[in-house]
Amino acid sequence: MLRAFVALNPAHVVAPVSRRTFGSFVEHMGRCVYTGIYEPSHPLADEDGFRTDVLALARELGVTMVRYPGGNFVSGYRWEDGVGPVEKRPRRRDLAWRSIETNEVGIDEFAKWAEKADVEIMYAVNLGTRGVQEALDVHEYINHPEGTELSERRRANGAEKPYGIKIWCLGNELDGPWQTGHKTPEEYGLLAASTARALRSAEPDLELVACGSSSSVMPTFGAWESTVLEHAYDVVDYVSCHAYYEEHDGDLGSFLASAVDMDHFVNSIVATADAVGARLKSKKKINLSFDEWNVWYLSRFQNAPLPKEWEVAPRVIEDQYNVADAVVVGNLLISLLRHSDRVTAACQAQLVNVIAPIMTEPGGPAWRQTIFHPFARTAALAKGDVLDLRVDTPTYETAKYGVADVVDAVATHDPSTGDVVIFAVNRDQEQPVEFTVDLSAFGAGLTVAEAWTLTDDDVRASNTRDAPERVTLRPTAEVPTGAVEVDGVAATLVLPRISWSVVRLTRAN
């Protein structure tokens, strides 16, 4: 059995846990909206056409914020198509995903859904085919109280009070040649800065997100952020990051170490942003919005072209996730938490059906994918402060990321309750790890309140409509080779091979 060690200290704080870390993403893409969150003909649909089974799962998932309405979709979207009487709304081509958009759901409907799900909206504006005026128009419709043409139109459409959306994305992935309205960094930086200044004239305390790189392998990675922030540094609050991971050619070892790349991504963009701030002699810090991340088998999508026919809500990138995918998702959440000093918003893409933790069938059931479980428990248990820690762990060599730690972990401490929560992954493909956690800095008296592990003898096992609970969290004590014990001022966790685990320790009364 391998061994690893870490010492925790409540004084070693990275930053408070940001609730926005547990965001998600709803794009008008595939079946995310139509037959995902919205299906008026479904037996479990509510009076507004929303699936109540999906709403219940979204609440269980612990989602706190949802980015809407895209995504690549937003770069060709006319927001006004989705307001007013539904029967008068135009049907449009969506060039991003080669489908027909009916516009049955727009901002008014989505705001109703968000209220029912108890989530904050992160709204994205179209800076692909549109610009400053359209951004001001949709802001006036959404956030202006009353007395103007567009605010009164919203009121006439049934929303008397403004929606009060505070965080706004200035376009989407405009560094990407695939994007409708793709721009050079100079072009986008100027447009983002102009749009930001205009929006701040309307509402000074908005939080604005400038487009960063679509991935760390983009040829303009780093240079894009530098140029954009040279123009927009003083008028934006965030720069976005997007990253997707998949297993290539059976290289499971590299895939399990995907968080190494996420750490690199974050550190690189923080360094780039801070360098721009230094050149501008600014004391302001730009935070990161990791507003698209997940496991996505992108190579499968690239090898399967978009639908030939123009359809409403075609089945697009409905990946079926397995145990290894769930372990990686849990590890990516560890990375996001570790960087809570600068990553203060994040969105797993997407919520339903499209590379999603929740799956549905039209007229049928909804169920949890494997990746649902680490997200839900992390969102539920990560509270208080993120602790700075360094794990003494064995390492292994990966083909893609070089040397990687076998054990990766993060911990949180809630001063209001005294709870300590440890999130850990074992990336080793063969052996369990005995993980010793020194708790002496917290004093005696901590006991195990709950301990959960996600693992399986078959790392390719997944959940399906017919077997929706094939893979789930199990109490760690019931998992073969899994164990957790607290002895005085130390906890010993036995992490099974290829596993994600969480332990919550609480003060005995």
C-alpha cells in the first residue's frame, strides 16, 4: 500500500469558499433547454413547462449560479427574439450547433426557472454579431427598474421588477476561429472595453467578465489575455477560462492527472493578468471566472459532424460518463477550490443532457450521471475557508503532463461550526493509499461525521436509464480497501485505487 501525508492548520487560509464556484451552464444547445429543463408535455412539468424532476436534481446538485444563454450559441443570438408572446416569436437558425431555435424559452422564462432552482444568473451578451448598443438594450430590459421603453416592455411581459443580474459575460470564446464573429485580441479588447464602459454607465457596480482563452492549447494562449487586458483592465473584474478534458488513446494515467493542466491554466492566467496590472501600475486584481469546465470527449464530437438536417433540440454531445470521469471531475473541483483566492466563479458545462451531470429522456425519466456525485457532495460540504496544504505523496510519470502526484487533495474549515472537510483523489491505477492527515493544529475532539467514496472495480462503469444507480457514492467504510479513522489528533484515510473521497470531521459535543 502506498502512503501519503499532509498537515492541516486553520491559520493557513487561501481564501473563503466562493459559493459561485459551484456554478453550472445552460446553453441553447442540443437538449439542454428543450426536453432538458423545459418540456411542457412531460407528466412532471409544472405550470410554466419546467420539468420538476430536473429542478429537484438541480437543487440536489447544489448549483448556485448558471451561465446563460451560451456558449457558442450567444454569438449569433438576438435576445429580443425570446421575449413577448411566445406564439409571435420567430424561429431562427442557430449556426453554432446547426439547429432550429424556437425561442420558446428566453430570459423571462429562464429567470422563472432560476428562481425556482434558487440560482443566480450569469448573463452572456452577444459580442460576436452584435455590439455595445445591443448589450445596453438587453441590460435595460433585464435590470432597469421602470420608465424606459425596454424596462416597460419587460413589465408588460409579466416581470414587474428587474431581474437584478449582477455578473455579465462580455461575449464568448471570441479567440476561437469557430466562433461566429471571431475577432483578433486587439479587436475584441477594444470592443470589450467599450461595452464594459457603457454598461458601467448604466449600472456602475456590475461584475464584468472579459473573454479569456478557450483552452490552454490555443496558439494565442496568454498573449490573448495580455492584449485584451491592456485595453479592458480597469473596467472588467474577471477574465474567463475554458477547459475540457478527455482520455486519449487509453492513456488513463494522463487523464487522471487532468487537474495538473487546470492548475497550470490558472497559474498562467493569474501571472499574465498580474503582469498587465503591474505594467499599468494598477493595484487592482483581476479574478478568474472558470465558466466552462468539464470532462468532454471532444474528439468524438469532432469526428461526428453536426446534424445534416436543421432540427429543434437535436441530440448533440450527450456523453455518458464513467467512474474515471467522475474521479477527474472531483479532482477538477479540488483544483478550483485550491485557487479560491483568484478563481471566484466557475461553471461546469453543462447542466442537462449536453456533457452534463443530469440526463433526461423526452417524456421519460431523469437520472444522475457519475459526475453528479462529486459535484453535489463538494457543493454541499465545502464551506468556510479553503486551507493551504502541501501533500507529501508518491508521484508517477504521465505522457501528457509529466510528473503528477498520486494523491491530490484540498481541505476546508468552517470556523462557525468547527467542521473540517477533506477532499482527496487517488490517481494510482493499482494500489490504495494510506493518507494520514495531521489535525493537531485543531486540537483534540474531532470525529468523523460522514465519509463517502466514489470508486468501482470497473472504472468504465456508468449510469444509464436502465441502471441509473449503477455508480454512486458509498460510505467509505463499506468500500473494499476504503477506510477512515480518527485517532487523537490524526485522521487516516485509505483511498482505494482510482477514487474520489470526502470526509467531514466535526467537533464532538
